[in-house]
Amino acid sequence: VIQITHSWVHRKFFIMRAILMTDVGPADVLKLTEVDEPQISSPTQIKVRLKAAAVNPVDTKLRGRGLFYPDALPTILGCDGAGEVVETGENVTRFMKGDDVWFCHGGLGGAAGNYAEYTVLDEKEAEMKPRRISFEQAAALPLVAITAWEALFDRAGLKAGQTVLIHAGAGGVGHVAIQLAKSAGARVCTTVSTDEKANFVRRLGADKVIRYQDCDFVEEVMKWTNGEGVDVVLESIGGDIFQRSQSAAKVYCHVISLLNHGTDIDWKEARNRNLSISFTLMLTPMLMDLAEARRRQNKILHRCAKLITDFKLKAVVSDVMPLKDAAIAHQMIEQGHVQGKIVLSI
């Protein structure tokens, strides 16, 4: 009887549901299973009951191409999370039990991600969730908001009155970048593929919308800027879009990319225009364990919380799906038809 009771208690309090990535491959390598709950192992850690986790394109790439860490399988994906603090380490000062938090932590093959019912992280890696948004909206923002902020402001120094071309404006990073740029007083041009997405980005405040499949986006940008080009280009598509984007940038200005473009790039136009070419990978501080950079990213989240409170920034969640449907969410992202973000409700 003692053994049976002990087993029941252990199952109730120390086992959780999670989506495990069991191999590298298609979406069906994601399996709903039961695993041990994570436990606090450091006095500055907090334990969070997750309420929501975002599904990002990087999750699908890690699943399909492999993790950043060798021998990490099986693992739990999902960098973005939001939930309630249920336990604190003895030296935690920033949070208490019952606080609602949001964060970008784990999910790369090292620390466990957020496709799960619980997670543990250091208190310095979380921020208080803005009160006026739901857990699903909060989980949708950290990775894309930090990415867009670092690209537009930290790399390019975007200012009021300047012009910016944001590719894929209806996507996760794109729809946040439009709002951040408008909040800074910039004029925004963006590219989309459908009329539905065009209407979507206009509602977010885009000043100029280009249906890139129907026209040459460089020509349209030049018409919009009276032949000068834009002050900043944010590129996240790849292929020849990165190459051609250099011709859409104003002389002595900035092109920022979120991708690795390999070695087949002709830099002649960038050199002739004296362009600053930058790259943004907001995961670098997590991958390289850069404490100061992590703190800067949390300050970005804090600033975004203020914009949310002031109704200048919102997460557009296109679909909220149960945890068990993580594989379906991956398939939807890979099909390329998502507006805003997909979030798992836990």
C-alpha cells in the first residue's frame, strides 16, 4: 500500500506532459509524452507553470535540420514562454509565488524549452508579464520583439522621420517590426504576398504595401522614396531578396538580415552605396551564455511592456492550439501561410 501511494504522489506532483523532439526530421518526430518535472537547482531560479508557448520558425528549422548542441536528443523545443511562478529559490528577489512572467529561454537543445507544463529558469531571464495582455499574447512576443528591436534600433539606429523597408511584414518578426518602427516615428514600407496580408499590415500602420509577386519591390521602393532608397532594410526571406535589397537602400545606410546567406553574395552594390550590412540573431546571448547581452534583451522586453501598456504594440496571434497539436503548428508554419504567430495553450 505504501508503494502504491508513493507512486501516485510521485506521478501527481513530479511528472508533467511535454512535447519531446525524439529525432531530427519531419513534424511527426514531435511526441506528446510524460517526463519528469524540472526542479529548482539554484537559489536564484524560479519554477514556472507554463500557460502558453509560442511556435517560431526557428523551432521548425531546429527540428528539421538539427539542434545547436550535439547529443541533445530527446529535447523540448520552444524558446518563448509565459506562465505563473509556482516556486522560488531561496535567493530570488525579483519574483514571488503567483507572479505572472514572460521570457525567451531554452528550446535550442541545451536548456529545456517551453512545449511543456513547467520550466525552471534563473530569475534574471524573466520579466513581469504585461497585465493587459493574455498569456497567449505574451508568449507570442519575446523572440520576435527582441529580434525586431535589435535589428531596427541596436543595429540600424532607426529614428523618427526615417524610412524602413520591412520584408515579410505579415510574419512573426515583420508584424512586430512594423509596430516598433511606427512607434519610433518612422515611415514604413513592407512586402506581402496576398491581399489579405496587405490589409493586415495596413491595420498595423504600414505606410506603403508592396505585393512583391506582382511587381519589382526595388522599383516600388524607389518610387516611394523619390529615387533615394530607404534608410533601413530589414530582410528575413533570403534568396535573391537579400541581394536585391541592397539596391533598395539609400547610400550610406543600413541593410540588416536575420539569415545566413552563404558565400554566393555579390557585394558590389553594397560597396558602391557604402552600405552598413548587419546580421541579427537574438539567440546568440543564450547560445554563448553572454550575461550582459541577456540583461540588455530583458531591458528590451521591459521597454516593449511599456509600449504594450500604451497601446503601441500588440501580438497578433493567428491560432491558439493545444499542446498536443505542436506538430500541426510546425506544419502550418512550414506551409508559409501564417499571419502573426501560432501559440500553444498549455
